[in-house]
Amino acid sequence: MKRLAIAIVLLLLMVFAPVGGIKLALATTSEPAGQYVVKIINVTASADAYSYIYKGQYYKWYSYHEYFGKYELAIGNSSYYQRERTYLRFNLSEIPKVAEIANAEVCVYVAYIKYFSTPMNVGIYNITNDWKESYTNPAPTPEVLFDNKTLSKGWVCFNVTSYIKAKFPEQSVFSFVLKLVNESIYNYAWIYSRENAFDKPVLKISYYVPVAVSSLVVNEPVYSGIPSKIYASITNGGNVETNVTFYLKINGVPLYIENITLQPKSTETIVETWIPTMEGQYNITAEIVGNGVSDLITKSVQVYVNPYRLFYGLTYLYENGYEKIAPQLDEFYANFTATVQELEKCGVNLGDLADDVKWIETNYNLTKAEYAKFLEMKNRTALFLSGNRLYTYSVMVHIRKARFLAQDVVERIEKVLPVLQETLVKVEPLCHPQVNETNQTQTNQTTGNITAPSNGTTVNQTANYTIHITKVLIDLSHGQYYFTRYGFTGLQKDIEELGWEVNVTYAPLTYDELKEYDVVILTNPKTKLSDDEISALRKYVKDGGALFVAGDWYKYLSEDLNILLEGTGVRFEKTELMDDDRNSGKPYYPFVGVYNRNCSITKFIPENWTMYYNGDTLKVTGNAIWIIRGYESAYAVDADGNIVYEKGSEPVVAAAVTFGKGRIVVYGSSKALSDAYYGKYIKSNWPFVKGALLWLVGEN
């Protein structure tokens, strides 16, 4: 839907209008012809001050009182300050002389009232204009009371319509005084002055203008280099013909000027085309002057980058990207296709790779189709604006899709092709026995599976060979601390480099899910394993599954892990391995490095290899075998600090066991599988983990 909306907008933008002003005798404003246009403005006080009698004897006058960054004026009486009065002056020169006043109110913001229990009835009176903010003596004398209100906190407005209406336009400056109607009342209030940062005194005027700019409309959004229409309506609500000059200005610079004769009771609309040259914020003003008329409306408009230029730049970017990757795409796809064809000739069932192969074939063809569509439209739909060649969205979208599809296809082939090629190497002697009779003889003696150790490919020696990708499930449904805090990208990347597939689960473990995976990795759970989850895991292993389970030191070791391992011959101990001599900074961050070289699990671990470790020790009995021990300098303690294993005992930290039809590898450190300590843990532990994973799936 979003793409459709963009396309519609761009289609509309392609309709270019001729440049020049057009005068229409149309009423495009909401104001009906024959009525005046109503204007409402707030005129801030041009001057204000207050006066009082100090202790009943001394006359005082101040322009304002400052109180913690606020600027205020006083009204009322207090013990020291009597007859506090506020003076306000307003200048209405911005209102057109032809305007007719409809309503006028002086509004002040009451910030403070001393006693709410004593009502303050305040009146507004007109005064002469011969006073100054700096100092005036004597104070102006109140004349006529026009309105009175009981003060309350917040805005309070006093109606002075009759006075303003009677004096305007002959008089444009008006002064008032606010005071208690009964100045014997003991209470006072503070109102904000014009010097305050906000809530200044204002004279709110509503007036009717016989001739006015009644509306200003800009077709938005506006783009640089693309024409945009501006509509300005002028209304004459009076009974006589009026001549005015109309100005349309962009940031104060006239774009269009016209002398207009407005008939009585009519509205005319000027339509002008504007082509902005640059992006940014612009102020558009429609203004009329003449015959005592002066009125304007200003609208702020954001001009955006020309979409055609943007699409041209993106098209250029995507086309270059596609041309760089296209040779690699074609080469990879040719190798991929040839390998798939050879495998099919040999009767290999693509199995777990069937969906990937289909996806690659479909999207390679789609990539080529999108690129061909781009080439077809590139010249046919090109635009030329201001001497520049530009492209529309419809051109850009095809090369964009081709560019990213090409990348996706290359990445998928890079993942799948090594598995297909190694599978072909394994099955080719069976498919072409004359090539290697020795291999044929050896293969004919095989009744099990042919396995590609480095990528998890298994070829079943049946009527049709089937490719199988080893799948690993990592449990994160139990708030595993080290994986959630430090991550496990190193482990995942290393496993995927074997050609295996890694998935993560955040849902409770069930047998139906577990049985879909070749290996399950369960690090120390922070939340409890349910009885159903433990039963599902045990059944999964007994039925032939593979489990890599890791613990933690005594403080955080989950008791559920020993319930899970019951009867296997391996048990986590509530201990912590320590080493004062060989560690990464603290005794409880020991190194380990004594390996059982009689087990294939350790075959990838180099001689004299040291591994980072932080965790507990294991108890190994029955058919279980130890895989890794601590150094002679290592020892283990329990939660009370008691030494459980002395130095020289070389405590066991990793073990392996068969259980039912499946296999289990147990390791005392979950941290060792995480990205902790800048990835040093998993980097040093990976040779062991790699051997353990391959042993778990039977690839010895």
C-alpha cells in the first residue's frame, strides 16, 4: 500500500503547470461572498507599569517588579503598599483603518493572589496616554469603568469593546488602568508584565475587514525544481468597488504583483506557479495594499529534495552495485547449476537443500527479469528537467530490486554450493564406478551413511541418496545469563561454518520440536526447567538425539541440570574451579588444559592448548568418560569455602557419555560458550566444542 501511495504521488508530480499568474473569479475561500472577513489578533502591551502609596504617605511608580526571573505588576492593597494599580498601553496601528471592531478584550495573566477567601473585584478604566513606563507623576486618573471581574488565577479578560469601537480608527493608541473597584479591600494580586517571557498582557481584537486576504493555500508537498501551485483569495465584503495591489512574496521577495479591482461582495483568487530552486524552509506571503487597505497572510512551507534527482542518484547507485556483483552472480550460478545437475544425474535427493535450490533458481531468474525491465525503461521513461537527465521511481524500483536480489542470491549460493560440491565428491565414485574401482569396492562394503565431516552433509546409500543438513537448536527460553548478557555470535558463526544450521528457541522445550534437531545446546538455565521439559530432553537423547549441556559455578548452578542427567554417570558439583598459578587475572578465572587424547572429541585441540574457564567441576562415574581436567595447580571449593579437590587432583570439567541411543557432552562452564571477555572464551574453547559437536552427531 505504501509503494502504491508513493507511485500515485509521483504520478501527480509529473503533471507540470505553465508558469504565470492566473486571475479567477471564483470564491475558493470558506467565507461566503457578500460577508466581511473576520480577523482575530492579540496585540501585546506596548507599555506597562504599576504604582502604589507606600505606608499611606509616599507615592511610588515602577515599570515592573522582578521575582525569581518573573516580571510582574501589582493590583490591590497590603499593609505597606496601598492602592496598587496597573497601567497598560496598546498600539492598534497594525489594524487596517477600514476595519470595523467587533470585540475587544484586555486579558492579563494572574500569577498570584494573596487571599483567595477575600474576593478581588477589579475594574478596567480608560486613562490618557500621557504616561511613561520609566516614571510618571502624578499617576493617570481613572476615567470611565468599562468592565469589572473577580480575579482568579490564570487568564482574566475585561471587555472594552464599546470604548475601542467608538475611538478607532481616529485613535490607534489606548491606555487603561486596572484597580480594585473598592480600594478599601485588603488583598492584592500579581499579574505578569510585558517584560515577562510568557503570558504577557494582550488586547484581543476581533474585527471585520471589508477587503482582506481571506485564504492562502499551497499545494504540498513542495519539491525543488518542480512547479507547485499557490492559491491566494481576496475578498471584498463591502458595498463599493475597491482597487488594491496584490503581492505574492517568497521570503519577502515579490514573486508576483498585480493591480486588482474588486467588485462589491466578491472574492477573487490568484493562482501562481512557483518553482523553488533549493530545499529548505520558505515563508510565503499573500499581501494587499491600497486605498487604506493593508492585509496579509503568511504560510511556512518546507521544500524537499527533488524526487526525480533523488531517484536518479539512487538509480545510478543501484546500477553500479548490480554491475559489480553481476559477474560473480553469473559465475556462482553456473557452478551451482552444474553441480545440481550432476547430483541429479547421480540420483541424489537434495533433501534439506531442496527449498534452497528452488529459491536460488527462482530468484536468479527474477533478478535477470528485473534487470531487463530496467534496461527497457531506462531510456523510454527518462525525464529532462533544467537540462538534466532524470529518472522516475518506476525506473529506479526495478534496478533496486535487481541489485538486492542479486546480493541475496550470491549469499545463498555461497552457503549452499560448498555442501553440494562436497556431496558430489562423496557420491561421484558410486555414480561413476569406472573412475575409481577401489573407491567403488570400498563404498559397496558400506551399509551406513557417507558423511561430509566439515559441513554436516550425509548421503544415504539407498536407491536415492539424500542430503541432510545438521541442525542445531540453542535454548534461550530459560533466561540463560551468559548468552543474554554477552551474546553467542562467536559460537553460532563457528557452527555455521561447519555447514550446519543454527536456530534459537524462546518457547518451552517439547519433544516434537527437539526431535527435528540433530543437536540441542542447553546452557545453565536461570529459570526452572519444567518436569515436562526434562522428560522431553531425556526422551530426545534416549531416542538418538545429541545434547550439549553446560553448567555454572556453585552460586548459580541450576539443580535442574542434575535431574536432567540422572542415571547418565555425569553430575554437576556445587563447586568452583580455582587456580592460583594459571589464570586470566583471578583464581576463579582459571585456565584449563589437560585433555583426554584417547577420545576423538579432543582431536582438534592443539598441543599445549590453554582454554579460558569459569565454572564448576563434574563427578564422572559408570560409562561416562572425562574429556578435560584442570591443571595440577587447580583445586575446587564449595559454597562455604571448603576445599573439595586439592591441588594435584586435576578436577574434571568436561565429560561425555552415551545415553540410550543418543550422546551427551557435559561441560562445567556456560560462560566458555559465550562471547564474554571480548570473545576470548569461545575462541579458546572452540577446538573442544567443535570436536564435541562432531562426536555428538557421530562424525568421528
